[in-house]
Amino acid sequence: MTTPLPDLRLNGARLADGRLLSIDIAGDQVAALRPNGEDAPEARRSIELGGALVLPGLTDGHVHLDKTLLGVPWRPHQAAASIRARIEAEKDYRRSTRTPLAEQGAEALLEAALRRGTTSLRTHVDIDDVAKLDNLTQLLTLRERWADRMQIQIVAFPQSGILSCAPAAAYLDEALRMGADLIGGLDPVGIDGDRDGHLAIVFALAEKHGRGIDIHLHDGGSEGLDEIDDIIARTRAGGLGGQVTISHAFALADADERHLDATADALRESGVAILSSIPGGDRCPPIPRLRARGVEVFFGSDNIRDCWNPSTVIGMVDRAMLGAYRFGLRRDEDIAALLDHVTTIPSRICGLGAGEIRPGARADIVAFEAPHAPQVIVERQLPSLIVSRGKPQELAAPPVLK
Ligand SMILES: [Zn+2]
């Protein structure tokens, strides 16, 4: 029996643990790792990396492909004081435009993210009385078109609430039938004013369709902490450990140390993950402490130049740098560990990305011109090579964002 020739071999690849290897890729999977320079049957194509650091493709755990305005001319931010006011301001904009999402910015964002080494992402998609199921329909088409370059999970997101937006619940149900991967939620108290009512619908839809959950939770203080407790309790009751994410969880920044540690332990034990964009200001959860207590935390971009926020930090190397900056991390091991939040953790929790470079894993690999991860992060490097689903990506100059 003969082993088929690998389609691609990456020579001189430096893994994060320091090993210098050749990586064989067959189809869309890593086929073998061997000591660099070891005799082996020739591959169909070889690329010499010269000791460049290789990492598994990076994962952006939270984007809004349907919101970004990267593809259209600059639009000054329309400041709004509350989340409810921002929702209404965005809906006004939605009513005023018929630009397809791909042209509005979704495609530009996917290209910019890939150029920065992101090969998998989770996007939320607005489901409400204005977007209805239109944004989802467009993102399903976009996902299909990008299937060879970007692994995309879609969360059906009730941006205008569920109880306070009459058609939302039926649309969410239909969205899961159409192909959304997870059910979302939004501030059960802050937006819908009914913690139990909102969460009951979200968890019922998850159970009905056998899907995971990813809830936006901006509610702060004891109200937000109580909502986190409720989500943990429902996760335990439904046997949904490992399938539930709380995005943002700003309330964790408000907890005193004892309460924080108790909540962190409950998150870990129940298998509820936390997604953070590492926001500025005083609402960022204390990620190093959550990490130390074993909570599964992964990182995402959230808003990228949209009606909510003009911020345009797209790559996950940049996002890791925000973590180092925000938490004052200086030691190599602390900075390098930030990569877990954009590689191994989202792979384990969400099934996004390869997570690691090993035989049998999805061949999503990014290479950087540095000997180790801390340098990549502090210099906010762009990758020199991106392999997605086994295929080297053509890297033009970084796309010009209008
Ligand atoms: Zn979001």
C-alpha cells in the first residue's frame, strides 16, 4: 500500500513549542509532521518557511458581518446614549439603504480578516422587524461563497429583543431551520424587561433545534450577575454544558472579588464560556482572573466600523495585543498565552478552527516572520503565509478600506 503524495509541504516551520518541522498537508487536513529536512517522498508543492513561526489559523469568536460599513464611504458615528437608542439609530440607517451586505462591508471584512490570519469566525446576524430574515439569507449565501477560505458560524441574533419585538421569536425559529448554527439573545432585563421570559424562549429554541446558545449580555451590576446565574442554572438543567456562551458579560467587571470567584467557578463547572472583545473603559471582565480560575474565555472583534462603534481593529493578533495592553502583561509566557483565546479555546468550545497543528486537524495554518509568539503579538505582525483548508491564500497588499 502506498501513501498518497501530500498536496503541500511547509518546510522549516517553527511551532510555538520551538520544534522545527515539515508539515505535510493532504486535501484540507494536516497529514503528517516530520523533523525538518527528513527524507520523504516529494510533495506536489513545497513552500520554504525558513524557520518562520507557524500557528493554527486564528479564530474571531464574535463579529457582525451584517453591520460593518467597511465597503461604503465613511459615515460619522451618530452618538446615542443608550443601547435602545443605538438600536433605533441603526434601524433608521437600515431602512435608508438597500446596499447588499457583501458590498456594504461583509466581503471587505472577510478579506481584511483573512489577510490578518483569521480563518474561522462566529458572526451574529440581526433578526428583527426590519432585517427580518433578509440578512441571514445574504450571510448564508456569503458563507457558501467563502466556504473554501473561511469557516463561518452564524448566530441568529434578536438585535431588537424578543418580547419587545413581536415577530422576533417566530423569525428566530425560522432562522434556525434555515441554517443558523446557534440561537442568540440580548439583555433579557435591559432590553426585554423580563429575564425569565426572554431566557425561556432562547433555551426552548436551543432545545427544539438542538443548537448552542450565544447571548449578548451588556446588563451590568447585580442585575447582570443575576442573569449570568440564571444562564448557568438553565445550562445545567438543560445539559447544555460546553454549548453556551455569554458574550461581553460586562457585569463580571462589577462583581466584588468573592462574588467574582464564585461566579467564575460556576461558569467553569457548568461549561458556560465567556466571549470578550476586551473593551476599553471600565466594563471589561477581569480576563486574567477568569483564566486563572479555569473559565473558558475566547476573544472576538464585535463591532468593526459600524453604526455602533467606529473602531476598526480587525485581526486577532491585534486583539491579543489589546489584551496585553489592557492587563499590563509583559512576560513572554503571559503574552503568548493570549493566543489560546483565539486558537485552542474557540476550537474546543465552539468547534471553530483547527485549534492546533497536528495530523488529522483542519489545515488552517498561518506563518509569521518571527521566532516566537510574543514578538508576533507585540509587533502586531501580519502573517507572511496563510493556508486555509489546505490551500495557500493569495495575499495581495492589504485591502484598501474606503
Ligand atoms: Zn455583538
